[in-house]
Amino acid sequence: MVELTPVLLDQLAQAENPELALATFDRFLGTLQGGARFYSLLRQNRAVISLLATILATAPRLADILAQRPDVIGAVLDPAFFGALPDAAPLEKAFTGFLDQAVSFEDCLDRARMFGLEHMFLVGVRVITGTITAETAGDAFARLAEVLVRALLRVTLDRFVADHGRVPGQEIAILALGKLGGREMTAGSDLDLILVYDFDADDPSSDGDRPLIGSQYFARLTQRLISALTSPTNYGRLYAVDMRLRPSGRSGPLATSFASFSDYQATEAWTWEHMALTRARVIAGSPDFTERIRTLIADVLRRPRNPARIAADVVDMRRAIAAERSDRERWNLKDAAGGLIDIEFVAQYLQLVHAAAHPEILDSSTVRVFEIAARLGVLAAEHADVLRPAARLYHDLTQVLRLSVSGPFDPRTAGSGLLRLLARAADVPDFATLEAYLVETQARVRKSFEQIVGPVADA
């Protein structure tokens, strides 16, 4: 490493905050596992040193992964690395084969984290090198999460069945919402999930040595799955899981029966819950049960609604979020006035008020909703021309920021390398231009929101 250190230090010294970059480098060295092999790889491939310096200076989330799994840098050297990302089928096959080598359930959890970290790193590298779009990255992160959730559901269920057996006629499905549902995940996204189940109500007891009754069985299974996804191991935590979008939120049962889910959506759900449902996708479940849930969701979303009532509910929710979390911070891209929440709420509003007449408007992708709505004539061209590029801009910037900062982004303290990455992600010449463009975009998005849905400021 002695002969490599001057080269790395020279690269890191070019960061706007070289002290922070050097501190990251020191922490990286302190946590590096399998260092001898890693150093050998760097000596043989000096071009990787520049990439490593970029990661250390601008993407600490990737640096942490690399410190745990230094061998993943080898994949970057493969000539095929910057080609097409793997589809779900080969990714699932690779993970299944890796998981099948596990000698215990704990080993399964470690292997899931190893596999997840490696592929998060590989997608993240493509983000900071600008070789994939934010849309492609969001889809890749979501595809990885789906593969991991399905596999961990399978191994968790196998272990659970060994203890408690199965409930006659049982069906289990995982419903993804939020960023996972919309395939707009970043490296730091939580998983918004709902577990939906069904079984033979006339025979509700499981058939194992330690039988459980219906709802109790699926609630405990859900707890086990959440633990498999969230518990820290030697390789860290895989994901944070948010179950608050389930019926009745924190006060509701952890798992939801199909009948209860159907009744709740028909009679009790608030407008904001139907808004969230526009991004729902089944990511695990048998084909028949998956289709039943898809049909149920489509029926709920295609219900005729009063546009004025929906608009009032959407505006009220936007005001509540602004009161809870300030909308005045420009670089809080999600919460800022004219930010991502405004864009997503417009898309969800359009779907709820027009799906009865135009069911084709239902899509989990925000950008695609605007494209469909404009084609149908329910979204004016001038608004579509504001909202589509704004959504892409926010996603482009968010992908970089989630790799680069763990808290609020402050451009006054950010290094020049990160500012350049953000400008490149937005396809503008420099950060000053980006800031001006962001101010203009947020103002135009808020104007479109208020013209489509209604004014947010109290009269």
C-alpha cells in the first residue's frame, strides 16, 4: 500500500474538503477487510485508484460497502460491467444459488446482506460515474430489493413451517408501496410493505407441532420476515422496513387478511391511503393470489370519485406535511414547496379522479402517469412539460445525494466533487446553474400543483 498511498492522497487532496476526504480514507482503512488482496488489485489496475478516490471523496455509503466487501471492486474491472444491468431472472438465479450454499438460517441472513451490499455498490458506482440514468438506477435498486424480499420470505417461511406447519388453504403475498412500488428506489430507501394473507376460515389452525391460529400465524410470520430484512449481522442491516401503510397504520394488525384489506379499502380508507395504493405492486405471491389482489386494487382505484373532494383532501394533506416538515429548504428535494411531494400528489390526484373513466392512467411510475395523462388529455401540455422533467431532475439529484450524504445536504459545506456530480446529474454546466434551475423548477411545479389541485397557502 505504501507505493499507492501518494497517488490516493493526491487524488483526495483535490476534494474541496480534503480533511473530510482523508478522514473517510482513514476510516476506510480501519474497517477494510481482506486488505492484502485489495491492495494487490489496486497495484495491478491503477485506473481503479481514481474511482476509489471518487468514492471516498463523494460517496461515503459506497466507501462503507467497499470496506466490508473490498472484493466487489473487482467487478468494476470486468469489461461487461458498464453494459446492461441484469434482469430479475438472472439476478434471482444468482442469489438463489448463493443462498442455497448457506449452512444455517443465520448464514442465510449474512449471505443476503453480502449479496445485497455487492449489488447496491455496483449500481451505486454506475450512478456516480454517470453511466446509468436515475430511472434505470431506481429500477435496479427496486429489482434487487424484490429478489431479496422474495428469497428471504421463502427461507423464513420454510423455517416457520418447520416449527408451526401450514394453515389449510394459506396464501401469502407481499405488497410493495412507496419507492419500491414505484420502482424509484435509491441506495438508502426504506421498504414500504404490506403482507396480505388468506386461508380456509373453516379450518384456521396450522398443522405443525406448535400450531397457531390464523391471524396469529401470519402476524408472527411477518415479524420474522421483518427481522430477516432489518436485523444487523456481521454485514450490517439489509433494509429498514416501514409497515405504516398497512390498514389502520400502527394501530392495525401487522399482517392483513385479504377480506379485511378488501373491506378496509372499500369502507374505511382515507384518501391518502388510496393515494398510496396507486403505487402498490405485488412482489411475492402465487399467481392466483397475486391476481386477486391486483384486481381488488384496480377496483378500488377505478371507483368514481368527486374531484373537488379529492382535491381538498390532497391539499389538506400537503398542508399537514408542510406544517410537520418545513417546505422552505430548497435542497430538501422531497418536502420543499414545488418538490417531489407536490409532483407525486399531482400524479396520485390525477389517477384517483380519472381512473374510473380512464383506467389506463393507473401506473406505479410517476413519470409514466404524466405521460399517459397528457396523452389522454386530462393533463394540459404546459403542466406535463413542467412536471415530467421536474420529476426526472429530482430523481437524478436524489440518486446522487443518497450515496453522498447521510443527513441534510448543504451546498455551502459540500465538496467540489459532489457539486460537480450533481451538476452532471442534472445535465447543466455547473452548480450555480443547477441552483438557479432548481429554484425555477420548484416555482413552476408549485404553480402547476395549485392550478391542477388547489392553493396550498391558507387564504
